[in-house]
Amino acid sequence: MTKTLTLHLISEATGQTLNTVARACITQFPNTTIKLRHWNLIRTSAQLQRVIHNIASEPGPVMSSLMDPVLQAELKTGCTHLGIRLLNVLDNVLLFLTEQTEEEATLRPGSQYIMDENYHQRIEAMHYVIAHDDGQQVSGLDEADVILIGVSRVSKTPTCFYLANRGIKAANVPLIMGIAPPKSLLTTQKPVVGLTIDPKRLVEIRRSRLSQLTHGKHYSTAEDSYINFEKVREELLWVRKLCREHNWPIIDVTHRSIEESSTVILDLIGHHLEKH
């Protein structure tokens, strides 16, 4: 029998750290439906008291990344009063680093979001991805850190945006069988990575996309070809052949998340830089 649990995440900043930790862990408990409630940018006592009031109306354990000792104490008192378990996920890490560095932590909330050089690099990368998404500007491929290629709906765009958030300028060049790839792609010295996927899975993704666009109406001849299994399989084989001809690595994303695919791509970028 499936259980249901409400897990409250309280942060002084954007809550990304807590959300990442929580989501990485809750997948390990398939027999429990865990509902996440996010309470972000909590930086005053008044804000925290409103959160505690809401927790009382929907009881559940609390994970916190609060840095302010006063807010931490207030939250601990509130949870104790409600009989609710509280875990501050940063305590052990901060204690460990304090011991190792022999330096007291500054306990500044949101200090990881400083608008430094890395921040501006990520913004620049995001602008680049937007301008070069889906082959919009193939003339600027030599400015890219990596070029992703593949047929329609193999997750090129979301992967590019994820890489941009890591400060990587990723260009997205769609490949259409029967149309020659742009010359700038064939002559670039930048790393090129092909994305592929199981043809059955790609047909499912494309069919779902078409259904959304056509609202269940009959497909045109071109649309029928777009989701025809043999045509799709032929497209993917063509991409594999093209990648072999140009010695471009290819990643099968069928069972990989965007994050996992991006990790492989980052490694490939590193290998490319080492060679050049």
C-alpha cells in the first residue's frame, strides 16, 4: 500500500540545493508518494512564522538550509512544538569544512549566487544558446564550446540549455535526411557530438508532440512520415553513418537523463581541449 508524505523544504535563498538533494533521495522510496512543499527566500522571523503556521496545517517533516542561527533556533522551536522532525542539510557539511579549514563559516544566505565572472559566463552562454538553437545561426558555430547534432526530438535543445547553465556555449544543429549538413559544421574545429535514441522511443515522442500540435486531427503525409517507424530508423542510421564518417562521438540518450547526457558531453569537451 502506497504511503503519502509531505516534505517541507525551507531555504533562505532559491531552494535549489534543497530541491536537488530531496529529489535525488525521494526516488529511492518507490512505495511512498512524497509531496514537496517549497518555502524559499525565508529571511525574517515573520516569514518563518508564516511558514511554521502553514506546516501546522499540513504536517510533515522539514528539511532546511537556513544559515541564520536565530532563524534556525526559531525553526527548531516551532518543529519541536509541532512534534515534527527537522533536518538542516548543511550542518554536517559546514562542521566538516570548519574543521578542515580551521575557519568559521560566514553563514551568509545565498552567497553561492554571487554575480561573478562565472555568473556572467553562464548568462553569455544562455544568450548564445538562444541565438543558435535549432540551427538558427550556423555562421557562429566557431564560437561554440560544443555543437550538438541529431534528428528532430532527440533532446538537443534542453541539453543545450542545461549546458548553458554550466557556462557552456552549445550550438544545436538539426539534421534532416536528404538535406546536406551546413558546410560550417563539416569544417569546424569545435567538438561535435551526435545525439541518438531508440527509434521506437523517438516515434513515441514525436507522436506525442504531433498530438499536441494537431489536437488529435488527422496527420498530413509529411507528418505520417515523421512518425513512421522505418523512416525514423532510417534517419537515425543516417546520423550514425554521418558521425562515423567525420569521427564525431555519438551519445544514445534513450535511457539517459539530460543531466547524464550533459555529463558525458562535458567529458568529451575536456578530452577535445586536451588534444588541442
